Amino acid sequence: MKITTALDSTSLTRRYPKTAVATTLFFLLALPFLLYLLLLVTLPFNQPQTLNALAKRVGWDLGGSPIRDTWYAVILVVEASIVALYTAVFAGVTTWVERRVAGRMQSRIGPNRPGTLGFMSWVADAVKMLFKEDLIPAQADHLLFRAAPYFSMVGLTLPFVVLPFGESVIAADLNVGVFYVTATSAFVVVGILVSGWASNSKWSLFGAVRGAAQVISYEIPAGIAIMVPVMMAGTLSMQGIIRAQGGWPWQWFICQNPAAFVAFFIAVTASLAEGNRTPFDLPEAESELVAGYHAEYSGFRIALFLMVEWANMWIMGALAVTLFLGGWQIPGVSVEMIQQARGNDVLPSLLWFGWQFLSLVVFAAKTWVLVLLFIWLRWTLPRVRVDQMMSLCWKFLVPGAFACLIFTLFWVMAPPSVHRVSGIAICVLGLWLLVKFVMQTRKNIADVRGARVDLSNW
Amino acid sequence: MTETIRQYVGDIRDVVTTFWQGLSVTLSHMFRRPITIQYPDRTDKRVADMLPARYRGLLEVDLAVCTGCLACARACPIDVIKISVDKDPANPKQRVITQFDIDESKCMFCGLCVEPCPTGAIAHTREFEATMRAVDNLVFRWIPDPAKPVPFYRPVKGQDAPRAPVGSRIRPLLDGLVWAAPAADWGAPDDEGHKHKG
Amino acid sequence: MAENPPIERQILRRMSASDEEIVINFGPQHPSTHGVIDFVTQTNGEIIRRSVPDIGYLHRGLEKIGETVSYPGYMPFTDRIDYLAAMFTNEGYAMAVERLLRVDVPPRAKYLRAIASELCRISSHWVAVGSMASDIGASTPLTHALREREAVNDLLEELCGARLTFNYARIGGVSFDAPAGWGEKVLRYLDHLDSYIQEWDRLISLNKIYIKRLANIAVISREKAIAYGLCGPNLRGSGVSWDTRRDWPYGAYPDFAFAVPVGQGQMGAPGDCWDRYAVRVLEMLESSKIIRQALAKLPEGDIMAKVKSRPKPDPGEVMARVESARGEMCYYVVSDGSEKAYRMRVRTGSFMAMGIIEEMSRGSMIADLIALIASFDIVAPEIDR
């Protein structure tokens, strides 16, 4: 029988396929990069002199102070908005990637109807959440309930200020960058605690207290493991750590020091725990606490909490990439080359902009690989129990991180040739592990009767 | 002490090896075909045609071969089949069926009515899509007009009853369903609590 | 209303006054309670003092319905007692009434019942192990288990026309014969299953986190398991080698050779949650063996004995047992000579598992309670009927 409803049964995507593809490609490729580009273009004009020089070049005398300062303030606000907007867009796009990747890992298709390949599903979800009823439990603490997501948002957006997207594409290169990231990202736990308490629900309280214990405990091994590349670079500044590495894999810190290899895994594990991702998603354990600390939230408020969780993955990935995987360093291009390309003029040259864009692409690609790894881990591993989570932290990660730290203390005193040898050795080891893993994956498919590689059914 | 050290190292080793295995399994599944069947619009055939022949879908009656034995109505444990028989006013020797209603909203598709039927008049089809806004409209009235009753079929010895292909009788009925049709007034429920009469 | 205060208040009254303890309801709407059951839990932080199951939310009066519907008409209702393992419920009921009527089932029907039942056991165990993994936090194994189960559902759909509520057995035999080519399809699935289980084990059974969550949790000793009346995989997980198919054989099972997997404490103490889980995975492989033997030896003949359409058994009472996926399922039917039963009583494995939960939950953590409930593979409709 034909079910007749008010709307036509053929979707917009089916009727206008070209527009659908164009819209999807735009959102997928253009929007994040438009944001990046805007950031890139506006960042050199962080300094008032540069702004002045550009204005003179265009033939525009900015004249007196107030006009110039106003323009300067506008540029700063634009840059801040871009950074904040980027977190939202990234969170949305990551939900789409996660749902599609998770789908295929689970022998199903993820969302594939809204937009081409389901790309508009995150836009649809965001709009849907805006329209939902704003429910606040009657016995809840209204002020705290409403304020809690914003605490988490603060913890999410502040670290973006020091994330080194490219060689000069960084909002503020603080000389205590790493320390700043660790400190401000811990703000998220305030939001978790406040939301759990303010919800006036025992389940939410369980989730919140678990979350607090988890994040506070895992700050220790995270901090110690992060000290390893800091010692190797000799600076806390994010750009400084990256500049101490090189573009090729054997020049990354993860390869230059066997203790850094171990510290990478400790740092990644601790980051997963800080970000409440499986196997450490106890605060929001779906099968036990049914969404834990954000159980009573609905509509836009829960959208903010979820946005914090997903965009936090970018921070986790970006931190690991900066510290261990060479950041934005382009293989074969040294930092001096980029600085030379800048030229002596007040305004940088076009080649310099080109290098910046390339370094931006490198950084984004590496961070996306790590984000995909986090997604992969989430959909493979079960959840640990609370006491097991604590024992893992205190009995395994903290001693391991300390051991790496002590090892690095002596390692940095070794001559650079030792570092180079270690770089090549660990790089070869990594490559061998990768090849073995791919072979094991192929064997998985071959071992099961009736299974084969089949990339159809999207 | 050695026991604890061995256990400690063993734990780390087990974690690494089992994670390696698990991650490789999930990665391998990314390259296998998902089993999702994208119903209803991205399938090769209609889903109803992909189902096995014995699928117990909506019931269909071919009144041309119905003998009026009432075995199906008696076999149904929840009395969703309502059959009324009468003598044909024109021909007292002939008996007719004046009402054959099946309440598909209550049917549990168990198949107990299909088994005792001597001619195969009542059978499960492979159709399963019949949603109606008003649940009462899901009563399928196989004799829509009591003024036009259907005579009993007399089975011929040694010959199979000429039943129409299964699924052919229900198609016009399903195509004629309008989802938003208002609920017909069925009147008060009968003794068994069913609202079959129109 | 003072006669029956709600269960939370009963627990609160028996609690020693302590400000740090809270009483929370695990359910009745909860993703991990495998149905609509409420566990009233008194906890001190994460440690549970006691957890009392509050059942009855899914009571549908199925035993009363047995008194108002004729004997053949009750068969579809038995599907709804345990909808994940409906072949067993059908077969148990059919066996009970056949004993009342003193009717012999033809051998082909017995074999077909055994094949269908073992396929249903595989299907039910896939749900059990998949949802157990999902409760422990791994979502991917659930979808993989359901994918494997879909293949079994397809096979049973070809056999009898339904995927969940089969209504396959009849009093006196079975309703449909195996269609042409069905045996080969079953064998192809079994070949796939036998090779797939080792991938399943590598994905989740041997995962270190999974083992750490399940090993040494809720250890039930042999004596305690027998004392509390556990049955099925729950009993065998504690080391008691008891299987109704082997020890009180019925149907075609005397003709088959199969092992009975028993929990041996492979990852921890014998009788822990991992053992109960492992018993289910191994039982799937044993079912595969039984189906192969049955298909190889399938006798020709009728699939139904001669039984009246509305039988009236002589007055009497009978008890029939089957080894269902969730344990021993007993049908106690009392006939008063009419065409409707006088009393229809069903004893199910999940109901027996409810008794031990309060004792096992003392001193465990919330996550362990989840693991315990999941390891019992309870299905709420079976508890409440």
C-alpha cells in the first residue's frame, strides 16, 4: 500500500543529486579550511605595525590611533570566533565520521540518508537539538544546572588558543603552552561535577563522582608523560617543542627516545581517560548509568556536553601530535626555509603563505589519524570498572611514566648520534609492526568462511 | 615477589596482545560488506518478494474455494476470524457466506488457521506492510457487501481446489487502503468483545 | 495502603541508619536489565550492600491464558514465554500434552524438533553473549552477534515462516517439514559458525579488560548453585555437569553424541561470570555438532501423529522438561478431561536465577551487579510470564 503523507516521499538528495554533492563537499572540505584560511590570513596581522603596513600598501592611511586600534580589535575578535567556531564544526564533523566508521566496524551502514553519505546528519542533529524542549528537573538546582555546560565549554575552548595549527598559525604562542593546556583542559571536570550534583538524580551523581575521580587521577600520569618530550625539547612552549623535532618520522620525538615511545602510549591512555572515552567512559557508562552525569539534560544543553566530549578528542590528538609526532613539521622542509621565505618586508610573501598552508595540512592530517585511532578504540574495547581504572592509573601508568622520565633524564645527556640511531631503529620497528598488523587484518578476513573484502553497500 | 612481578608483566603483555587482536578484528570488519538491507527504497526487489515462501504475513482468503467449514475460525486461539454463514434465499440447498472478517490488528500470525483449511482458501501471504492510522480499519472484510454473499465451494474428489495464486487476492485490498482514512463505525462489540460488524 | 509498602521502603526499614547509603532503582527501565525488572539496590558509594530484584512488570497472565484456550491454541502463547528461545517452549509444551494424550511422536518429527531447537539455542546464545559484551561496554560485539543470529533467523524463517515466535512444534509432531535444500543451507551456516567463533573469541572473549571485568566476579560454588536451584548454563558454569538432554533424555537426543561444557575456572575461580559466559560460547559449538549429526541421520516418515483438532486428554497431571537455552524449563499441566487445561504451570530458568541475586550482590560493585545479571542471561518475560 502507498503511505501518503504531507511531504513527497522522494528525498531532496535524490531529486537534486548535484546540489547535494556540492553542498556536502563544501561542508566537508571547504568550511574547515575556510576557517583555517581566515585564521591564517588574519594571524600575521596580530601586530599593529603589520596592520598599518598592509593598510598603507592598499593605499589606506589608518590615521589616528582609535581607527587603527578598532581595526586591530576587530581582527582579534574575528580570530577568536574562528577558533571557537572551529571547535563546533569539528565536533559536528567528528560525530559524522564516528558514526560512519563505527557503522562499518559493526557490519552496518552509519547514517547515509541526510545529504550525500549522510554528511548533513550532524547539521540535522544540531538543528533538532535546538528545537527540543528545555527540561530542567523540578528539584534540580536551577542556576548550577544551567551553568554546568558552560564550565565544560570553557575547559574545551581555552586550550585551542595554544594549539599550533601551523608554523605561524597559532593564536598565542605562550612560553608555558603545554602547562596551560593541561591546566585549562582540567576545567571540564568542574562541569561534570556541577552537572551531576545539580541534576538531583542519584545516577547523575554516580557518574559525576566517577568522572571527577577519573580525571583527577589521570592528570598525574598525563603530566609526567608530557614532561618527557618537554625535557627533550627543553621548553614548555608548543612551537618550541615542534621546532625541536623534524619532519621525517625518525626525527619525531616518539622515535628519538625509547622512553618517549612508551610515554606516548601512557599519554594517549591518560588523555582517553581525561576525555571520558571508552575504555574509560565510566562517567557516562551507557549500559550502567544511562548517560551518567548528563542524564537529565536535553536539547541544546546536552548538545554542549556532547560537543565538549568530541571536540576534546581534537585537543587530545593535537597535544599528542605536538609532543610526540612532530606537529606541523613538513618532511624535507626545515624551519629556516620557512622563515627565509618570509622575506624582509613587513608583509610576508606568498610562498610563506604556501608553506603555512602545507604545515596546516600536515598537522590536521596527523591529528585526524589520532582521532580515528580514538574512534577505533572506542568501538573495540569494553569498559573498565572504577577500581580497575584507579589501579591502572596508580599501579601501571604512574610508575611507567616515572620510569620514562628518569630514563629521559639520562637520555638527553647522550650525544645526538645516539638519538639519530634510536630514531631510525624505532622507525623501522614501527613500520614492521604496521606491516604485521595489516597482515593480521587480512588474515582475519581469510580465516572466516564466507567473509571477503567488499567495499559496497554505503 | 616473583609471582607478583610475573603477574604484573603478564598483565601488560596480555593487554598488548589482546588489544592487538581485537583492534585487528574491528579493522578487518571495516572492509567487509555491511549486512544492512536498506529498506524500503534501496533494495533490488520488493522486500516482500525476497521473503521465503512460508513466511507468515498477512492472511488472505480466496473465497472462490472456501467451503464454509469454519475450521479456521475455530482454530484461532484469539478469535480474530469472524465468519457468518446463511442459507441462500434464492436456493435453499446452497449455503452462502455473508461475512468473512479477519482482524489483522489482533492477529498474531501463528498459522493455526491455515493448517485445518481443506482447500487452502485461507493462507499467509508474504505481505506485511499494512499500517492504518485508525486501528479499527485493519479489519479486512473479505466480503465487503453482505448483500452479495459468496456460495460455499464444493470440493471435487481427487482434484485440488483451484485456488488463486497466494498473494493475488490481497494485492487489490492492500492497494485500496488509505492510511489516513477515518475509522469506520463498527458499532458495539459482540459477545466476545470483537467489533466486526459494520 | 499500609499493608504493602513499596519495596524501597521495606529495604529502608531494614537498613541500618547510615547517611552515606542510598537506595537506587536499577530499572525497571534500564538498558542492562534484559527486560523490565527492577533491582532495588542499597549502596554505599560504589559498593552494594544488597540488591533485591522486584519482578512482575512483565506479567501477562500466560499461565491463566492456558486455562482459557484449547490445547493446540495455546502453542503460540508458549512462544511469548521466552521469545528468544521459542522452539524450546514450544517443544516442552508439546511434550507435556503428548504425554497426557499418550501419543507417540514420529521419529522424523523428533529429529526436526531437535534440529530446530539446537538452531534456536545458537540464536539465543548469540543474543546472550552479545548483550553481555554490550553491558560490559563493548558495543561492537553485540552487532556482530546479532548479525550471526540473523543467519539463524533466516534459516528458521525458511523452515516455519517466522523469525522469533516460531509456533513450530505441534501436539503430535511439527508443523512443517524441512524444505528442499534447507539441510545444505544449515550445514553451510554451521561451517561458517565453526570458523567464526575463533574470531569472536579474539574480539571479545579473550580481551584482557573483558576478562578482568568478569573473572572472579560473583563466584557461585557448586553447592550454592544447587541449593538455589540454578539450572542450565548458570549451573554448568559453576562446575555441575547436569544437562537434561543427556541426563533425562527426551525426543531424539539419545541418538546424538555431544559433550556438556562445564565451567572450570579457566580465567579465575570456577563459577565466576566468565565461566558462565564461556559455557554459552562452547554450547554453541556443541549445538553445531548435534545439528550435523541430526541432519546426517534424519529419518524419513511423517512429521505429525494423528491427534484430534480439539483433544480432550484424560484427567491427570504431567511434567515435561526440556533443556532450554536458559536452563531447564518444566511444564506442569493438569487436565480435568475437558478441552482446556485445568492448570498450566511453567517453571523457567531465569526465574530460578532471581533468587541468588540478593546474596551475590552483597559487597560487590555496581558494575559487578551488571556483570552478574548479564551472566545469568535472564529474559524478563520468562520470569514474569
